[in-house]
Amino acid sequence: MRTSAWSAALSALSLAGTAACAVPREPVPDGPPALADLRPAPRGEIRDGGALRWPLPSFPGQWNFHQVNGMDGASELVLRGLMPFTMVSDERGVVRPDPDYVLSARMRTGRRQVVRYRVNPRARWSDGRRLSYRDFAAQARALSGRDERFRIASDVGYRQIASVRRGRSDTEVVVVFREPFADWRVLFSPLYPAETNSRPESFNEGWRGRIPVTAGPFRVGSLDEAGQAVTLVRDPAWWGRPAKLDEIRFRALAPAARAGAFANRELDLLEAGDDPGAYRRGAGLPWAEVRRAAGPDWRHLTLNAGRGPLADPAVRRAVLLALDRRLLARAALEQLDSPVETLGSHFLTRGRPGYRDLAPAPDLGLARALLAGARPSLRFVVPAGNPAARDEAELIQAMLARAGFRVVLQAVPQNELISGRVVRGDFDLVSFSWLGTPFPASDMASVFTRGGGQNFTGAGSARIDALLARAGREPDPERGAALVGRADELLWKQAAVIPLYQRPQLVVLDRRLVNIGARGLRQLQYEDIGYGRGIS
């Protein structure tokens, strides 16, 4: 396709995203986006009561976050109000213990790395049992990867644990590592009760379609799988600061329906960082405002290297070189009033220490040469009812056609995209976003290592495994970053996961809401979310 044709395609995409949409009322701030934009307010300035209606991108069928089908952004949104996340992060990614669950967590090194946790003695599961070392020990065993009957999403960090034992009391936990693990703070979040992790059956099936036990500022009021909704209600047994809201009502909605529901005041919050039309429409409402931050999440194209044409490294390389990632970023970001920048790392987003852009420049001639006249046919699975995802897939389809690929788009229900297709390897191409965290190397290791629970590509190498394992053991941040950088170079050559761009965090919401919005790396404190006094 000629350059003029690309411009026409992009113009059509832009018009489709903005048709019949209002223009934002508020000026876009100059300069780089903030690390977090939550409209913080002290609890004394927040009204008691009220409900927050919060849309989900999909409805989880599995509520065990550590099970291979449970580790996704939709389940985490709900679980943050219900379950113990022992560590919390600020907007800079600095991680500390959450005193509602863990009063302190101290590491010492010597012959072996040891971390000693002091659990808050007031912390209890909803069945009345106190949180204890037994919960930590059971979770470490289940996620160690030593028993394949536990269908885990990731064993990173847990496989390095030698033992978890009782300290001077049931609420003192002593974790001994068989080898150093630098990102130990990533562990035990969320923490599940020992009963969940004691048997493979309870681990894999006990949280399917149900949330049997909680330990948070909210508890489950109702869970309606047929209606794709779950309601959290304030838990009077919560030992911390009481939740300001009476309820949080989560409901899964198709992307195409969310902006209309928000405009009709059926929702109080709208994540709009991946939908220009929703952003424009929501931002133009007089009772709403946009909160924006530098998002840590990143969009990518994943290739199935386990079978079919993309099992050939040369064919994957041809896909990478045929992509105009700059045009894809422009199509996604320009209408969101966000800087148009591609992402050049598999681990770090722009602005984080150590970020390097390692992506090769597009080269259509070389892509064609790598195919040597072949015309591979690829199946690109796309979530149904998501216009932005469909537009992106059509642009990729046209880009790859120029190199000689035949790409067929196949729409699948949003809820089945990951669990029904991607986990099973039933795709050639798929695009979605990985969630950014304060621990990019540790959390992404399961995506890139052989046998990793989230390695949906089927690709991998002993060298990448070794580099990420060494990075995980390395206590010196600079040396650890160098090891991750070397792994990143190999991943670009492997061309199985292709980073596209960093997703901006744009949250359009009822302007009366405080302590919520575009959080960046900051963890929300659900008990502090509410409606500000005197805000209209």
C-alpha cells in the first residue's frame, strides 16, 4: 500500500473513532503526563456511603489470580478490594508492606537470603481464621512449580524458596530462599488462604465462578456470572479504616457499549486509554473529567511460534520488519491527545530507569526477501465488540499484506480471547496489553521463559532463561538491569512478542470521585475511594 493509501486508511480510522463524539471541554495539560492523577483527598473530606459503578473489560470465570486462567487485569480490579495484597506501590514504583496485612518485612543476607514477615495479628479471613504462616507456606508450595497438577500462571520467585516456617508465633513468617531472589517483594500478593493452595483440586477449581473467602475492606455482596456482574459491599469485619463507599458494582461491558453507558450515567468511571471515541465522548460531558497518567501497560502483537507458519523464525522476522509500528502508535495515540511514541523494550516503559529502544527499523524489502515468495496464511483472533481492536487488526492486516502475508481476522468473544484461544494456542496472531508493575523483569519472566505459565508463543531459549534467572538473583540493580537488557536484545531477534506502544492511562469519571483515576504504578486503596464533600 502506498504512503497516500496509508494516510487515507489512518484518516478513516481517526474519523471512525471520533464520529458523533464531543470534543473534550478541558485543555490537555502541557508536558509529560503525571505519574498518577487520582484527585487525592483526606478521609475527612469524603462522604460516607454511595456506590461506584465500575465496568470490567471482561468477566473472569476464574478468581484464583495465580491459576493460569486467573491472572488478568479484570480479576485484579475486583480482588484488590477483597484479598490481601501484602505489598503496595507508590506512583514511582517504590514498594512497601501494607500494614493492614503485614506490619514489617525485612530481608537479611548471609549464607542464604531470609525474609521475615510480621503479619498484622488483627488480619482475618472471612471465615474467622487469622492470617498466619500457614497461608504463606501453602502458597509457596503450590506456586513452586514442583507439582504440575497445580496449573499455575507463574512460579517466578516461588521456585527459589527453600522453606517457609513459623517464627516466634503463628503471625511471624520466616521465608528461606535456596538462591537469591532480588524482587522478593513481588511474592504473596495476592495471598490466598491455605485451604486454596493445599490441593490441586481446590487450587484449580475452588475459585472457578466463586469467591469463597475474602479478607479486605469489602466482601462479596453478589456474584452473577450469567449477568456478568459482581457487587462488593463494605465488610463490617474489616479491621482497617472502614470503606467510605457502601458498594462497588462491577459489570462486564463490551467496549462499544461503555461510552454510551457512561454518558447515560449508568457508569461512574470509564477507562478510555484504548478507545479514542470513548475518550472524546466521555471528556465532553459537563459532569465528568479526565484524569491522565503515564501508564505502565503496553500493547503488543503476540505470534504463535509453536506451530504453523510462525514456527519459522524467518517468517516471524518478516512480520516484525513489515510492521509500521509508528503508524500503529499514531492510530492509537493521536486521537487520545497522547505523545505518539513506539515502545522499544519488552520489560520497561519509556521514562523508567534503564529503558533502551532496541527495536529494528521497518524494512519491507527485507521482509519480502525473508518470505522468498511464499504467502503464509495467518489467523488473527480479535475480540468481538471492540472497534478499536478491530481497527488495529485491519491496519496490521494491510501492513502484512504488503510483504506477502494473507491475514484472516477471526472475531471471538472477549471472555474467550485469552482463556479460550490464547492459552490453548488456538491462534496465529493476537494483540492485547500486558499490565505494567513495579517488578517488570520478575513479572514478565513467565511470559518469555520456556514453560512459563504466560508464555503463549511457544518460543524460548536456554540463553533467555539463564539471563532472566541471573537477573532475578542479582541484588545489584545496575547489573540486574544489564542482564535484562541482554535478554531484551534476544527477544527482539526471536520476534515472538512484538511491543507496539505504551498505553496511556486516561480515565474519564464523575468529577466528584476522589482517590481514584489514572494511577500509574500507584496501588489504589479501595477503602479511601469515595465522593468528595462539597464537590459538584
